[in-house]
Amino acid sequence: MAKTISLKNIHQSFFERSILTGVSLLFTDQERTCIVGENGAGKSTLLKIISRVVEPTKGSIDSNGHIRTYYVSQEFTQIQLEQTVAEYIKTHAGVGLLKRVYEYSTALGFNVSHVADVVCHRLSGGQQKILALSCAVATMPDVLLLDEPENHLDIVSRIELIALLQRYKGGVIFVSHDKRMIDSLADRVIEVADGKAHVSEGGYQDYVDARLSRIAGLQRSYDTEVKRIKQIQDNIGILESKAFRGKDVSKYLKTKAELTELKEKHREHARPEDRKTKIVLKQSNESLHDGKLLCRITDASFKYEQAKAYTFKDISFDIRSGTHIVLLGRNGSGKSTFLKCLTGILPVSSGDITWFDGVSSAYFDQHAEFNPDATPVEVVEEGLSVSDTKARAVLGMMKFVPQKMDTPIKMLSGGERMRVRFALVFGANPDFIILDEPTNHLDEITWQILLDACNASKSTLLLVTHDYEFIEELTHKTFLLIKGQKITERQRDLEELITELR
């Protein structure tokens, strides 16, 4: 008999903002369920409620019999960061499962037995994630609860994680934006939107089809309401005149209340969009011609102080305009270090990195903070030193509707704030753009907007991402491979490069 977790009429609010409204769901220890939705929709909140990390404002959670769950959050807490790896394993798995934890971590690409005495905050994000996932799987709960388990994992580790979870005998409930992971694991997909949970059976494409059908219905309802608003506005003057003379007063008041309600609803919610929309980014006429030399790297090496080995050693290659470069490497191989050397944040230990005169550049910082009371228009105006009209055009390219352009940053979703960051990068039309793991934590709409922006851009891109489908969909791409202290150019198929990285 399957063990179950039942959510009944769940409501959740934070600071008077309603996140979930009347959600009822059933999960079993034999299912693989993916939770999707836009950033800020309530996916992580729902997962925390299922795991009983968060108590709902209203509603109940029941289970038939004793069901063991294990929750893995997106990031380590401060307490966890201060533990050594050995202490973390003892706390979250137990010393009796050490061998199993080591086995799973090795399979995922980072043998934690080699760093038992290292404090967790010294591990990279990917290494922390492997440690957490290895402990979770080692305990073999009835249901694994994983919040974006693919984040920070390199592309090989993601593939190994999928294989590990496919073999896992219990249930898995996971939040993910990785389409390959969803298609490989999910028996059903739950989309959290507008406080509700919409269930579709099957994998990713089944979910997309169900969502497009639902949105088409919402669009028809919205268009019907627009016609109704116009009809009422055309007739309200006549009803008001009659009411002034004492006739049909109740009809006038009822119609006026309906008009107010419809207008308020449309002020809060724009017409629903499907995911087939594409964006086109206009480029500066001053872009460099394809193939022009932007940067030359000559015999460059880097080693951290007190480190025994070089991160990279004696590397030489050129970066030219007109290409989309994907930097591939395992967790801890030195990708972020190389980017810091490239931007001048870290000086190389030997050799040269030479940028040629007149090359403009932009760096995507997913953690950039904005004035919470400023609007996207104000942020882009100031950040790009452009007019109000130009700022609105740039935000329009990032699929902002006019209403959202004038909404304070603090009222935007996580995905919308990420789009403001993309607007600052792509709107500058630089010659060279560095994107360091921009696909982390992206909802599907923002993921598509970023992909379209990259493919439309005439800027040279240097991109670090572990999202297989994003890399596959990227056009005009070439690869840099970082492995064994070397960074080399590659013109091979992605699958071949993944095999080479194993």
C-alpha cells in the first residue's frame, strides 16, 4: 500500500500577501512530481509546507501511517556553513551512513571523504549541493523533497543526478526549471500560479500543452471582460442620467460596481501571455565586425596564495567578436576564477590578458541589488544613462508590460527583477558580455527571454551555464573546456565534451 501525504485547502500568506489559496494535493511515495512556476509564485513555499518546515496559515497536512521525508533547500543555512563536512554528514545522515554518502558524492563528481575537515563555507556552491544531496539519498527516505537540486551542479553532475534519482526507489517531489530533468523524472507536473496548483499528468511537454490550453481559456475570458468594460462605459452615462431622475437606480449602482471591479482586476493583471512569444533586440550600429580581435590571452597562469597547485597554467587563445562562447568544466575546476582574471578582479600569476582599445563590456551579476522603491524604468534610465523612452523600449524587449515598468522593484517577482538585470546588460549593447551562471533560479518565462536575448545579440558572449537544453538551443556557439589546469578551445558536439569531462 502506497504511503501518502495529503494537503487539504492550504492557504499561505506572508506580510498580508497571499501566496497560496485553497491548494489541495495528494502525493505518494511511488510518484515523481515536479513543481514549476514563475519566480515568486510559491513553489518553494509549497515544498516547505509539504516537508513541514513551514506551517500553513490555514489548512491541514495529513499522512497515512509513518512516512519519512527529507528536505534539501536551495542553499545552506548559516549554521550549516559553519560546520565541517564531517559534522554536516553526522548531523544530516549519521556516521553509520558514511560509506553510502561517500559513494553517492563520488558518483556526482565530488568525493567528500577528501574534505572531511573542511568547513562547508569553503566549498563551492556545487560542492555544497553534492554534499547535501548525497546525505539526502543516503538516508533513503520514503519521499525526497528537493528545491532546485540542479542549481550549481556542473553539466556532468546534473546528468549523474538524474540517473541517481531514476534509480531511487522512493518518491521524489522536486522544484526545477531544468527541462531535461523534468522530462527524465516527472510522472506529473504541478504549476503554481496565482495562488493555485494546476496538475498535469506526464512530462514537460504534456505540462506545456496543458498550460497553453489553460492560458488560451484565460485569454478568452480576459478579452470578453474587455468587451464588457467597453459596453458598460458606452452605456453608463445613460444609466447615470436615469438614476439622477430616480429611475433604475439599483441597476445603475450594480453596473457601476461591476465596472469598478473589472477595471481593478485588469489593473492588477495584464492579459495572460503564452510562452510562444519571442523578443527581438535592436543592436547598436557600432557593433564590431565578426571576427575582430577583442582579447588575447598569452601563457596565462593563476595560483591562489598558499595553494599547492595552479588553477590554470600556461593557457593561450584569442577571443574574437561575433561568437557565443560556452565555458564548460566540472565544479571546482576554476571557471569563476578564470572569469575574475578575465575581468581584472584577480591578477594572473604569470602571462598576459590583453583587452584591445575601444572594447566595451558588461558583466551579469545575478545578485545585484536595486533601490526597492525605484521602478524598473528608473533603474534602467540611471544604469544605462538613457531617456525614459529608451528605458521603456529596453524593458519592452524583456517582455515588461507598461504597468510593470512603473511598479516598485520591491513589488516585482524574482523573475521580473532578474529581467531588469538582463535589461541592464543587453540594453547597453556592449561588444562583450560575461554571463556567469545566469540560468540559476530562472523560471521558464525568464529562461526563454534570456535565451532569445542571447540568440538575438550581436555582442560576443562568454557564458557559464550547466543547463543542457539552454546550451543546445544557443546559436553560433563555440566551447572552451577547462580541465586539468588547461583551458582549450573546442568545436565538438556537446555530448562528446560531456564524455570528455567525466
